[in-house]
Amino acid sequence: MRELDILPAAAERSYLLEDLNRTAADYPSERCIHELFEQQVQKAPEAVAVVHEDERLSYGELNARANRLAHHLIALGVRPGDCVATMLDRSVALVVAQLAILKAGGVYVPVDRALPSARQEWLLADCAARLVLGKSDDDDLVEATIPVLAIEPLMAGNRV
């Protein structure tokens, strides 16, 4: 059996395998991710921040929606360190929810909607979720003792 090396000479091989794989980057450790996000909003508010299927949000729009939801979460009693679960499919709403939870000082806990309801309930109880963000048609998946917030109305442009 013969070996065939598909990578070119040493210099290009090193470039492809080593140089292009150097992804380490220094991040300001004194800043939270939502603060770094807000810096990006200041730099390019009109730039596209998130795309899902036919929906697009600019950094400015995403920040405004996340701020509205964060204020709503705080009004509902979410405090720094509180676990806030999400039961959302991949969507713009999920990104808004994640960012809003961080802005409110909460801890983001994803709960997969495809899991059996007993597993979902265990996850929510184990993390002591203060609140669950989900769509209103999924309310039956969450324990009655945990407030459930439907975020769809909060996602629309100028509500809340």
C-alpha cells in the first residue's frame, strides 16, 4: 500500500494546519459578554447581527429587543444569579432571550423542548429556575409552580 500526501510542501502545509488554526484571542476579562455586545452595537448599529430563515435583526434592533425583555424580566423579579430557563427552538427569539437574560443578570439555562417532559421538569427543578421563557403554546411542558413567560409579544417591534 502506498501513501499519498494530499497536502502540499512544508511551508503551505504549516500554513494550512497551524497558522489557520490559531484562533486564540484575548478578550477583556473585566467585561461581560453583553457589555462587549453593546460595544459592537455602538460601532455598527445597522449591521446585521442575527439571521434565522427569513428574519434578520441589526445589532441595534437586537439590543433594543433584548433590553425590553431584560427590563420585563427584572420587573418579574429576576435578580443577578437567578436561573432563567428557555424552552425555545433555534430562532431570533432565542438569541433575544439569551441576551436579555444576561442583561438582567440572570443565568441562562437551555431546556430542549424535544426532551421528555419528566426530564424537562427535572432540569427546571435541578437548576431552581426562577422563570421559564417559552412560547405560549408550550405552557403545559412546565411545572405550574414556575412562572412561564410567553415572549412572542415581547419580540415584536415596539411592544413592552
